[in-house]
Amino acid sequence: MQPDRVDLLIVGAGPVGLALALALRDSGLRIALADARPREAVAADPRVLALAHGTRLGLERLGVWKALTATPIETIHVSQQGGFGRSMLRATDYGLPALGYVASAGALAGVMRAAVDAAGIPVFDSTQVGALTPTADGITATLVGATEGRLDARLAACAEGSLQSDAGDVVEHDYGQHALISVATPAAPHRQLAFERFTADGPLALLPYGRDYAVVHVTPPARADALLALDTAAYRQVLQDRIGDRVHLTAVGERLRYPLLLRYRRNPVGERTVWLGNAAQTLHPVAGQGFNLALRDVCGLADTLLDAARQPGFDPGAPALIAEHARRRRLDRFGTIRFTDGLVRLFSNDLAPLRHARGAGLFLLDVCPPLRHFVARRMMFGARAWP
């Protein structure tokens, strides 16, 4: 039965929205989720997620890690094409089983949805939230689709959907790049070794994914058109030429294409509304920080609400409370946005002086443990990178 009022409405039942529901399942808050997609479409999401070690800790906190099939990344080899310098990041340097993991977005959503269902939290599948209208003491959602009608909430968390450039308070930068996503088969076992290869066109990442590699190949849009027109064998050779003799690829699967933009809200909160995940920021895939930042935002919001829930007169949508969430998350959020954007701008430029500087930087990264440890910890934990 559809409730007519909840404390928290989560718009989006993908991994980000489901994570927030799980983080608050024992809070005493009345929670509901709505997603425009059918349940099976969410579980069939073809995207591959890079999960940092800090994200593993977050998923353990949510009680879903053990049910998730994820491939560990024990070592990351970083290099640039056509220039000297390389660096190696190793999990053993930090006493960890892995620097990160690779998992299917659909599989992650599947195990999270099972946990949300077990907690008895209602999810309205195939239901679009047509409008969110603030009222004197809450916000009213108009539901359209499999579930119709109005739903009153005290707080709405928008955790799904792309961020539109015409939305207020949005910063946008078009990188002039597209990502081709595929799965490639290596001739020999990958031994949990990932590659981040910077080229003149953009970065190329090979991430251990089961027995295969998940491939993120960044290139200019016109070049992407030509690459998509190639047959499988020809495209496999392009990847082989980019990665060199570090790994031999025997096959490559279907290619998916995504334009790459930086978009983010300067302020991820509004009137009785919080934006999370891609509804708050869309990042370049270099260093794989998108979902990791989103989960830290989710855990931060949950902690802020749980802290306040102990106080009399608790209102989850109170302006001062959600402003406090934004304040707590500002350092990590903007630090991660700038860290990712800086990597793209530095490593996607083929000017000779910058190429030599990048090589020197990679060499310095390899021979200077404190610097290497800072970069590794930044990727694993965000702004908590430096104690």
C-alpha cells in the first residue's frame, strides 16, 4: 500500500539511492524510493564501477559487500604513451588486500535492492517523480507511472538522473572527449593488475574484471566515430597499440559510448532537497572517482541525519540541517572534483613541455613514497587522504 507521507523520499533506486536507504534503515525515518526505470532495467545496468578501498568499507557498513561479486585491484601501473616516466601503486604498501575493486553497477544495485526489500522499505518501480514542490513544512512529489498520485515528504534526496546544464547554480565544462567502454580478454591472467595509460587523445584504463579487463578508452568525438566503425579485430589492434606490450589482448566485446563532461552543482542542497551522485556532479572517469565520491556523500548525509535524530523536534529537511550536510562535505566534494579535473587537463595535453613534465612527475611519484602514498590515499579515501 502506498504511503501518503514519508520522512524521506529518495528519487532514484540505483546504487546511490539504495545506499542512502540502507544507511538510514534503522533510523526510525519513514523512507520510500521511486525510480522511473523498471526494476529489471536497474539490475541490467551495463556500467562497470571502480570501487575504492574506502568504498568497500562503506559497503561493508551497509551490509552488502559479502554478497557482491567484485574483482580486486592489487596493483596499478601508471604511464604515458610516447614519453618516459611510470609509477606503480601497490596494495601491499598499505597493508591492504586491494587498492580497489571492479564490479558491475547492475550487480551492485541487485544486492542493494535485495537488502532494501528485506528491510521493508517501499520502492516504486517504473514511477517517475514529475515534480517536487516545497510546502510550509515539507515537499510534495507528483508520482507518474506504475504508481500515481501525490506523496508528501519532509526531505527529498535526488540520487538519479543526469544533471542538466540549464539547472540553476550549475558549472559545466565539455572536455571534448568521449569514452568507449568495453570488455577485453587478455591472453594471460591479469594477476589483479590495472593499467592507467595516458595518451594524446586521453586516458586508457584497463581494469581487472572477472577474468577479463574492463576497458575505458577516452578519445575525441570524431575519433570515437571512426573507432566505432571498426570491426572487432581492428579495434582490438588499436587498443593493443595504445597499451603496448604490457598485456596482450585476444578479444574485445561490444563498445558503448558516453560523452564526457564535468558538471556539478555549486550547492548540492536546496529547499528540503539534497542532490547526490550524478544528480549533484558528473565527473570524468579518470581515476574512477564518481561513485566513490557519491557513496561518501551518502554516508555523510546519513551521519548528519542520524546525529540530528537524537535531538528533540528533529526535522530531516530543516534548512540548517541540510546546510550543515553541505558544509561537512564541501572539502571532500570540491577537492575530488578539482583533483579529477586537474588530472584530465594535465594528462590530455600533448604539448612537448607538458609531456616531459608529466614524465618527470610520474618518475617523482615512483621514487617519492610520501607523494605516492598521498595520491593512493586520495584515490582510496578522498579528502581523508592526509591524516
